[in-house]
Amino acid sequence: MVSAYAELEGRMRERLGGRECLYVPSCRFGLYLALRHWCEPGGRVLMSPVNDDVIFFVVLAAGLRPVQAPLDPRDGSIDAAAVPESVWRGLSAVLTTNLYGNPDPAPELRAHCDRLGIPMIEDAAHAIGSTVGGRPVGTYGEASVFSLSKHTGAKTGGFVALAEPKLREELTSARDELLHPTRALGELAYLARPYAEATLRGTRLVGPARAAVRLLGMEEREEIRMPLRAEELRRALPAAPALAPFHSWVRVDMHDYRLRPGRARLRRTARRLAGLDGVLATHHTGTARLLASEYGTPADTVQPLFRVPLLVEDRDAAIAALARHRITTGYVYDPPLDSYAGETFTDPSPAPEAAARFARHALPVDPRRADEVLAVLRAAGTRPARLSEAPGGAR
């Protein structure tokens, strides 16, 4: 019997040079699946502190202890050279982030993992078109997880790509056991989502439109970070590994993250994936313009970034200036996860200053609107931040 996901998996397999790909309903679900397979409960996982809090809760749900890594302040990538040997020796796995599409140093991280005999899992949600070391992001780890909610705009779906094809059957069974059945209401909400988002962008009735978006489980955060709810989280930890006790955190902004997709959802996703190359070309062009500006960080290789993290002195003022021109920003990860969660739930970074500076000054913008963004920022007198300078110089 041909899988309902075969067409999507085949297209992604081609993009990754033949790596076996397994369809999953969301990147967060795929990461949980991978972490459960490769990591024993109680293990410690190196990850970026400038990351979605949902992923932090996925790591906890998998029964693992997050260990926050030092970062490069220029682009938010993991600074492998700044990880002390004492930290390396205590790890069970490395989880990359590839923030906004900027690649983490996969060859270096892979070398450390090989030396220690631990797995590397790549979160490639933002990096479906990025490369590192002459290879696509997602071809270094034992597993890599991609999202179709980002560049393609499908708002659903993703893939777990496997270095070992023989593991496909085992992971397929594990996936299917964790999936919830297709729900008619969930499929209707998914099909209605583009119209609700268009209404939110275009109407002056922002309050009612936003309420409708929240009702569909598309936006739930009042602030950048969701409330930690520390006492409730403490009570959930002994039940890990398991998704159910952590569902209220893991589901945020995507209630159907573990829902088996229906036909209409898969058809729309296939159409979106078919147009990915054109989208990546547009993102690449816009990224080059933004990185060459006074707010950008020069890069040896221009990637088709999902969002370009411009570095500005006063991010809140810049966001407000863009909002006045109906240019939205998002995917800001501030404060870093060690400041957000505290030592009760994570090992703090051994060098937290760079992550804190990057998180405070990064303004992630859509590269497809590069010229508009630059015009607004310049007209508003927005000043760039120089995070490569001494720690006090970026404030």
C-alpha cells in the first residue's frame, strides 16, 4: 500500500540527496519523535538558549535536561568552541537550532558528537534551503527535522530525515502510535486559517480578528515567551517522557501539532512544497539586501533565510515603526531560555552574555519585504547595534 505521504516524502528526499524522509504533522512533533528514539530519559541535551520555548518544552517532555549553549553574538548560532570540555563530557546529545536559517556549525558539532559517541539532531525548521560545509542543513545528524510551516507557508507538516534508512519502519510505527486521529473540526480550522490571517492583516477590527485567530489555536501568546507556570511544570516533570502532561505548553500556537492530516491538508501542503524553489530564490535575494545594509551582519555565504535578524539598538522602537507601516515582525526569542526557565529546569549557558545581547537586539524581518523594511528603519532614524564589539558596547 502506498503511503498517503509518499509524494511529499519523495520530494523532500530529492532535496536532501536521497536521505530517507518521514512525514510528520509538525516540526515539534518530529523533534519529540527523534529525541525519544535517540536519547535515553534523564540525558542532557545541548541546545540554543535563543530558541522557541515550545522546543524547550519538547525537550522536557522527552524526559531530557536542556543544557544551554554559548552563542555567536553576530547571528545567534551555537559557538562550539566556547562549550567547556566539562559540559561536552556530560552530554547525551546535541540539538541544533539553525536560528532563522543561519546554520549552526554542523561539521564542528558533528566532530564533537563523533568523539563522544552521542547523536546530533538537527532542528532545520527555519533552514530548509540553507547549506553548511557545502551540504544542505539536515544532512549531518542522525536525524534532522524540517517544517513546512515556514518557507512554504503550508502552516502544517514537516519531515524527519534519517541518516539510517533502515530505521524508517521503526520510526513510522512510533509516529503512528503518537498521532491523534483526523478531526473534521481540525481540518476545517486548517482550511479556514489563510482567510482568518488575511482578515487579521487587512481589517481594522483587530480585536475581533485576533480573537478569531486565537480561537483557531493560531496565536496564544500575550508576550514574547509563554508563561512558564513553574509549579505546574514541576508536577509534570516526573511523568516524562510523555507528551500528554506537557500538552498545554507544546501545543501553543499549533493545536494540531500531533493530528493525523486529512486529504485536503495534504493536497494544500503538496502545492506549497512544489513552489518552494521560487520562494527560496526570493528569500535569498532579500536576505542579501538586508545583510548588506548597515543593520546586517556580513556573511561568507548568503542563505535564503526565513527571517533575517537585523541588529538594531532599540528593537521595540523599530518594531513599532514597522508596525505603523503594517510590517509585522515575529519569532523574537527574548529572554534566552536559561533566563526564562531558571536553573530548576535547565543548565544555564557557561557564557550567557552573547546570547542575551543577541536576543535583546535581533529584529527578525521577512526578506521578501527587504526594501520596505530598510526604508522604514532609515526614515525612523533606527540605529544599528554592533554586537561583535565588547559586551558594554552593544547596549
